[in-house]
Amino acid sequence: MNEKHFLRWVAERDARYHPNSYCFVLESLRFTQYYFKKPKHVTGPELLVGIANLARDRFGDLAWTVFQEWGIHSSRDFGNIVFNLVELGEIRKTDDDRLEDFDDGFDIQKELEKVESLS
């Protein structure tokens, strides 16, 4: 899909999230597959770990600020983005994947703080 079409789709379908957040989730998916040595499917909780690690590497102490500017305020927002990407046909899900997988006790802000405090 070309970038112009993608940006139009994002603006029309779900403008809660900045287009960069969609690109970041796609990058995080590839990063997570490498991180967990899983060439195909990763779970929602695994993807959240990958997102936190890549965000720390990419944005450092500003990761949470970047996410907020992109409209992301919880791990559920990443689930919404993932399922939007599924609807768009950019990624696939299994029958077991659920939006609630992104809620199961994973606090993205606390995870970023924990990861950031290790650096």
C-alpha cells in the first residue's frame, strides 16, 4: 500500500493514533519476531515487550512522551492499532488473538520506566 493511501485510511478510519504509531507497530512486530526467535506469529503480550524494548532503544527517556503525542495512553491502544492493521490487511491474526490480549496486566508506561531505569 502506498503511503498516501495508508495515511488517508488512517485519517478516515481511526485518527486517534498518529500514522507514525502504525509504522512503529509494524517495525516492532519484526523486532519482536527476531527478539523471541519466532519467524511467524507473536502474541499480544510478546509484542508489547518488543514495543517497549524498541521504544527504549529508539526514543530513550522520551519514549512515553512520543507515545502520548501519537495518541497512545495504554497497552490497549497498541491492540487497537494491531487490529486496525489486521483490518487493513497489513498483518494477520490467528483465531486465538483477541484485543483483550493487550490488556492482561501490561502497563506500557511502567514497563518503559522499568526498562529505561536499567540504562
